[in-house]
Amino acid sequence: MYDCIIVGAGPGGGSAAYHLAKQGRSVLVLEKESLPRYKPCGGGVSPEIAKWFDFDFSPAISVKVNTIRYTWKMDDPVQAELRTPEPMWMVRRDVFDHFLIQQAQKQGAELRDSTEVNGIEFKGDRWYVKTANQVFEGRYLIAADGAKGPMAKWLGFKERKRRLGGALEAEAPAKVDDSNIAHFEFGMVKNGYIWNFPKADGYSIGIGTFRGGEGQDFKQILSEYATLFGIDVKTCRQYGHPLCLWDGTQKLHTQNAVLAGEAACVVDPFTAEGIRPSIFTGVKAAAAIDRALAGDINALEQYTDTINEEWGSDMAWAQKLAGVFYRIPGIGYKVGVKRPSATQRMGQILCGELSYGDVANRALKRLSGSLIPGMGG
């Protein structure tokens, strides 16, 4: 019997596996895909995650970005340099996720990839996790199987608070001249944005909407935008995927089990940043289960409280900003994005130096004030 079984080998599952195994706990990670596996994702990672680990992430980083360039309807460009201690990381998820799991394996975690879970049952004092060929037993369970995974439903979380966003991404092999620049386009898509993130051997170009609304022709919009970079995305592989955006605090634990990663609905509703919050939940889930194994009967409840207080309270501000910004993106671009300080503030938020709560009140006043004559500035 394992101390903990983790379902899903993404950033949340890999982080939890690493920290639990490092504490000497017996850990099994079950992953339905064969690793390394492609995962549609822009691949922007906040360097803040480094402080939660004691190893060097350099082998998993494709390039580092220190400059952000914005456009409005492919025009009116704004370029700003990040003045954060460490540039933003750009990763390929097949490399990054596998690297994280390999670090967990070095600590003693066991991986079974190409192994899909098809049922779970709690009996006596343990979980029975069923796969096609075997049943595994574990004292605790971490569900980290992503936005589309079945684990949350099987664990009884039938009505999770979440806002589902949608994204379409294309991987475009190309010679990248300015691999230190990440691109964002705000005028071509409603309730979201387009991104173009550099990698060592090409671009990850994607489009996402985070507030719902009428349907849009993602493929056509993305194709038009990609011409800015001399790329024909119709010749590239394209991937659509849902985003599990944060939509309110909620219970993330049940009998000897917790939700982590996108299964816990923690994606930033303003930027759609998902890797850092997923890793944060994995780190905190590992700490909670380690305490539970040591006899702390309140450890899993405290995990829910920690995620809601340390991440959710800030996401409430992110959600308010998203609600205003994406409703009036033209004004948001003019009075928000084009301000020289805006990129610095966002960089500081992504690097953990600031929270949304530190800047949201002023930003919301500026956005709202621009709607009323005489109240801008």
C-alpha cells in the first residue's frame, strides 16, 4: 500500500509527488499518457516557482523572456521591458512536466504512465484505485488530472465553482529572431487575448477567451494574427482545450483526498496563468498529506483553507479586473496596457513581488473612471 496515490503527472501532480517523496513517503503517480507527452499550453512560467524547490529548473526552460510587446488589432504597439529579478520562463510542457516527474522519481516516487484510472473506491481506511490491469491501494489520494479529468466527479465534487474558458493553440516551427520577447494582442478577440510565446525552435501561438459570450472563429482570427510573424498556422498542428478558471472559494478536500492543479479550478481568470497555481496547489497538497499521515486530523481541511486564503483571495481581485477589462478592452488597452507601469506591475505579480490586491483598486478606478467624462487619469 502506498502513502499517497497521485492521478495526473502535470505540474500539480509532479510537484506533489516530489515533495511527498522527499519527506520519505511512498508515492505512486498514475498518468494515462505516455511521458513525455505534448500538452497544449502557451508555456509561460513564473520564476517564482523556483523558491518552492531545491533543484535547478534550467534543463526544462526553453528560453527566457524579459520584454513584452502588446498590440491592438495588430497595430498601436507598446513594448516594455520587465524589471523583475528573473525573466519569465518559456517552456515546452512535454519537457517541463517530464522533468518535474523525473525529479520526483529521483526522490523515490514511482511512476506508471500509459496507465489510465477507470474507477476509485474508499473502503476501510484506504483508497482502491482501479486501472485496466491492476488495483492500487493508497492511504491518501491527490486528484491532479486536469480540467477534463473524471476524478473530481468520482470524489463527489459534482458542482465545482469554475468558469470554463476555451483556448486554441498552434505550434509553429520557426527561426525566432527575438526569443526574449513575448507578444500579446488584445483587439482581435472578445473576452480574451491572443499570445505568441517564443521557444528555442519556434512559437506557441494561441487564442483564449475567459468570459464566455458569443462564438468566435478562433481558427480564422489566429490565422490572420500569425501573418504578423510570417507564419501560416493552417500548416501547423492546432489544439483546442478548456481552461478551468478560478470562480470562487470552495472545498477542495474530502475523505483522505484532495484536488490539485486544474482539477482544483485555480487558473488565473485575468491572465489564464495556470502552471504556477497548479504547482502551488501541488506543493500545499503534499504538505497537507504529509501532516495527515503524521496524524493531523485537520490537515486536509487546512489545505482547502490555505488555497482559498493564499490564492483565492487574490483571484477574487483578478476576477474583478477581468470583468471590467474584458468588457471594455479598448479603454483597458488605452488607460491600462499602454501605461509604462502596467507591464512592471504585471511582472511583479507573476514573480510574487506584488499581489492583485496591491494594485487592483487603483486599476479598477482608472478603468471605471475612463467611462465617465471628467473622471479619467
